[in-house]
Amino acid sequence: MTSDPAALLDADFGSLPALMQLWGELRGDSTALYDGTAQLSWRDAADQIERLAARLQADGLQRGQAVAILGTSNVAYALVFLAAIRAGGCAAPLTTSASPQQLEGMAHDSGAIHLFIDSAKLDELGDFKLPIENQILLSELDAFMAPPGTKAAPFEPGENDPINIIYSSGTTGIPKGIVHSHAMRWRQMAGRVTHSYGAGSRALTSTPLYSNTTMVVFLPSVYSGGCVSIMGKFDTQKWLERAQDEKVTHTMLVPVQYRRLMEYADFGRYDLSSMQVKFCTSAPFPADLKAEVLRRMPGGLIEYYGMTEGGVSCVLAAHEFPNKLHTVGKPAPGHFLKVIDEALQEVSAGQPGELVGKSPTMMLGYKNQPEKTREGYWIDPADGSTWQRMGDVGIVDADGFVTLVGRTKDVIISGGFNIFPIDLETELAKDDRVVEAAVVGVPSDQWGETPVGFVVLKPGVSEDALEDIRTVANSRLGKTQRVSALHAIDEMPRSHIGKLLKTELREKLGA
């Protein structure tokens, strides 16, 4: 193996375990992992990853088998994630916000024989037992590891070996396990070092390690020998303090976190001048919020659009294209996008339709669900190639930039007309009395479906203003688009990674 990590990263395919071992030798005392309390150098991290991997192998972990992890993100969690990969298995981080029944389903689906869990989650589950044989507290990794100096048996990954299983953030039923390969992650992450990642980079993560969102900065930092600074839970002031004190160079934040930073009264007191690149993904990122972040936060701003399943990834370097902030950018190099109609036929340029994409970064499939995997594909009738259905409705402009106009499942069909909620939400959010808005379709005897809106009102604004807000918005909308009712809500329901949960809004209406 070459001792030049740059040469390894330039290869079409390589080994993450080999890279971690190399960085352990080259980076030595430099910090690899930090969570505000625990800190590990690259030398110690590499050693503990080896010892954990050796114990997993001794316990019978098979090639490609999952290692389940459940708890709040910290250094111990990151070590287990990486050790599972080093041992020849794959990391299966479970969603902490899932119900016990969903966790039971994910644990069974993963096929794991090891579950690493934190004490808080164990206490929360109480008498509910997850169906995994070996359960190890994350706080007791030292006792679980093989003795100091132990090396795991060699593992040379193949391109189609699984590297992780990311469970989808579905709100009902058992989340689907999205299986990624070593080749997919290599193509996705090794190239990311071009975004100024390197041995001197320090990335701050504040979304959970069970989310693919977090992988956008976690994995490329590991691949490039940098430092990952982990926040177990986002807190505006603590994030600013850590970004300043640790001289953070890279971060991933979801839109709701950017909004909280921009609204924080003392934001301007913190020195963020070390920031080189900020990323955003996972939820719609309003153009006005992008513009404010560009004005007030140092460093570049890059938005990624895509799915955990793969397909097309679009990239918007917002600092380079300030006139395209309403878009999610253009397909990344080697990524391809088509727009299709309800009959699954391509539409003409500039017309809205369902987005489908293909790229070198496609999932292997859903764990144990080949039928669901196939349901997510579109087969191009022209050449038989397989494309991932993205679940979004979008428009591609003359410059190749993509504007999202809604989710396919959220399109409201009222009186035979397709209504895209984002158009209505944009008009409602223009009102100075509104912080943010969401629109869902509800059954209507007259129209089939009708749009109903929810708004978070600014402090001091009374609910008496709702009817006027609705009237003003409707005056700017087409006759078929008008909001039939408007409700005030204290806070929009969101997932741990900031996705708006419209199913919960519909449930509120039903209640």
C-alpha cells in the first residue's frame, strides 16, 4: 500500500480501512475525534478501531454483516461506526427518534448480532428488549475491546461490499434500510476533498450520525485525515462557541439550524473567520435564507440536493451563483437527470415533472426488500437503463439549474388541477407577520382536495390576523390555488434533520 494518501484518494476505488490505518500513522497526535468531552488523536483512534474490529471478528461478525448502533452521537459512537467497517462488516446506525416497535423492526431487518447502545436510550426502552444477542453500552467500549496492540484480521473491501445501512426517516411503518457500498462511498466522498478538505480541516457535525446528512461532512473528514468535532444535539449558542473556539473549517447544517443562527441576537459577536465551506441538505433551503447566510457567515455555501438512495445529486455553490439561489443547482459531474410526466414519459424542457436520476452513487438496494427497491426505479424505454425516482417535482431551466416545486406525494389535485404547495407556501411566507408556512391537501367533497395552510406567526402577532394573511396571499394566487383555511401553529413539526413532517400537520387537522 502506498504511503501517500493523496495518491490513494485519486484512485478510482480504494479502501477506507487502509486509509484510516495510514492516517493513524501519519497524523499521530493530531486530533481525529472530539465531542466536547472525549478527545482522541488519530493514533489512538486507529488503535481503538483496530481493537474494536478484532473483538467484533472474534465474536463471529461475518463479512458484510451489520453492527447496530443506537444512541446520541459522540466519540464512542463514531468509533463503533468506523470499527464495524474496519472489521469487514457494515455500520447500521438506528434512528433514535423511532418508536420501540420501529427499532425492533430495524434491529431484526439489519441482521446484526451486536447492538451498541447508550444508557439513556436503554433506560428509555425500559422493559422493551430489542432482538439482538450482544448488547454493549457505548460507555463501556474499553471493556469490550480486544487487548491493547491487537490487530484485526485483514479486510480488503470489494466494490459491492456494504459499508453502511442508513434507515429511512419514514414516519409510519418500519423504515427501509438503504444499503450503500464501499464503491458508492468512495466515489462520493474521496472526491469531496476537493472542497478544501484535508489533514488540517476541522468539521463540526450537529445532526445525528444515523443520518446520511451527517455523512456529508463526517466521512470526507475521515477520508482526508481531518478532525470531526461532534455535537450530540444542536444548540445555537453552543454551536457558535464551538465553531469559534475550535476554529471550525467545515460544517453541515440543515435549513432550520441556519435560520436559528441567523435569528440569534448575539450571532455577530462570534468569530467564524476560520470557516471555509458550509454545507446544507435534507430540506428546502429558502432563497432569502441562503442570501442572508452568504452575507453574514464567512466561507463558501454549498447546497446538495439528492436522496440517500442515490440517483442524481445536484450541487449549488451559492457563493458562485448568487442569481440562482432559488434553485438547488446543477447535476454533479457524472450525474444525469431527466424529468418525466405522470405517464412516465420525458417532458419538454422547462416543463415541471417528476425528477429521475442516475449516477455512480446509487444504493445497492433496500435491505431485504427487492420489490421496494424495484418500485423506486424508472427504466428508460430508450435504452433500458435504470434511473432512481427522486420523489420530487422539478423544472430544469435553460442553464441546467433545477428548481424544486414540490414532492410527488404532496401535490394537491383540486378540481382536476395540480397544485404545488411550495407556490402557496411562498406567498404566505412573504407576509411580514409570518415566520414560516406549510400547506397540505385535505379531502374536499366539492374539489376532491383543497389546500389548507399552517403558519408560525411572529412574536406579538395575534391569531386574529390569520384571515387577513390568507386573503392577502390568495389575492396573489391563481383561482385554483387559493388556500381554503389557515391555522396558527407554535412550531412546525420536524424530524431530527429538519425535514418538515406534513403527515403530522394532516393528523392535526384530523384531530
